[in-house]
Amino acid sequence: MWRMMNLLMAAAAVAASLSQSTQPLISSSKDPVKPELRQVDWSRVMRDSGVFLGVQHGFRLAQQPFTRRELKGKFWPDYAESVQGLRRWRDGDSGFINYFGHPMQGGVTNFIVTQNDPRGRMLEFEPKNPEYWRSRLRATAFTAVYSTQFELGPVSEASIGNVGGRNFPNSLGYVDLVITPVSGMVFQVAEDVVDKYFIKWVESKTTIRPIVILTRGFFNPTRTFANAMRFRWPWHRETRPSPTDLVRARRDARRMYDPGF
């Protein structure tokens, strides 16, 4: 139990220190974001991540009879026993789940933070921009907290389903606590790269709305899911118009230079 608390406190401290770093890259008189609006809206982060947590546990309860079966019994004794099962690296899941599924979970929570970060959400991939990396590291710190809670917290796999308990020995490991936030940042940065250099290129070449929608959704899956967690269209972008407006603008531009279009 103390191991879990130490992990949560360390990750929360990192997130807090990063969230307080709001030094603009340009003078405040030219900064398009007002000083009072530079802070992450943590209330919305908690709301959106709460929706995501509900979706995850709802899926587990709907698809896993053994998870529903473990709801019986005494909550706190079973929960404490499950948490104490954290003793090894592997957790018994397949490599696909540990090294692809959980990194995608990390990508979703990273984007949940970024989309509620007034400065970070307007930043595209820019490797030489320290503010870009600061915003992504801030999101990764939160993902470390979220991942620890999902594995070990009071609303976790350990408490809902008793993962790591007597009926599921060796099913709790450090792998998810490390891989989820670290690879989650890799997922987010990779999707930023794809969005800037591939998806925007596709958008510049087409006037077909479904192609824009499918390209944004398919090639940025964790950003797409994070959008859904705040009840936005999956293909929403902070830095660009909607597919409908984008296609309309491109068609109007073509008609200006090609009346026969």
C-alpha cells in the first residue's frame, strides 16, 4: 500500500511542478494567450479522464465475467491483498497488451491533458520548441498518476476485480506503471508528427470531406479517442477548421482560379 502511495505522490509532484512552469517563449505583450489562461484546466482534465476511467471499467465489467465475480466479498481486505501482489515486472498479459494497448491508453490520457492546456493544445510538433516538450512532459506526468490509479488506486483493477489477489496471482506488475506513461508520450509525439506532416498534406490535396474525416481519425487514434472523452467530434482539431469548413474553403479557393471546377 505504501508503495502505491509513494508512486502517486511522486507523479503528482512532477505534474504540479510542470503545471506551474508558464514562462512564455515571447514577450507577454505579444503572447496570444492571456496570463490567467495559461494554466491547465485541471477540473476539465479530471472530468474527461473520469469519463475515460468509466469507459475502461465499464468495458471490463461488460466483457469479463471473472471481474464481475470478484465484486463479491469484503472490499477493503480484498483490495489491500490485491495491491500487495505488486512484486514483479510482468503481469501475465500478452506483449501486445503491455507494449501496444497500454501505451495507447497513455496516449489518450496525454491528449486529455493537452486538450485542456490553453498553450499546449495550440502547439504542433516542433522539436526545437521547449514549450512543446514542456506541455507533453506535463501531460506525461499526469498519465503516470492516472496509470498508477488505474492499476492500484481505489478505483482500479486491483479494487474492481481484485487483480493481483489470491484468485489472480502474478497478475499485477510494474510493467504497466512504467510503459504506460513513457510509451504514451511516444504515442502522442508520433501522432503529432503524423498530424503535421501526413494528415495536413492529405487535407491539402483533397476536397472530399469523408477522406479528411477518416484520415484524421485513423492515423491519430489516441487523439481521436481523447476528443470523444470530452464529447467533441473525433476528428476535431484545435489548430484547423472542421472537415466541412476546410473542404468548403478549398473548393471556394479552387473556383477562384478555375471557374469550371
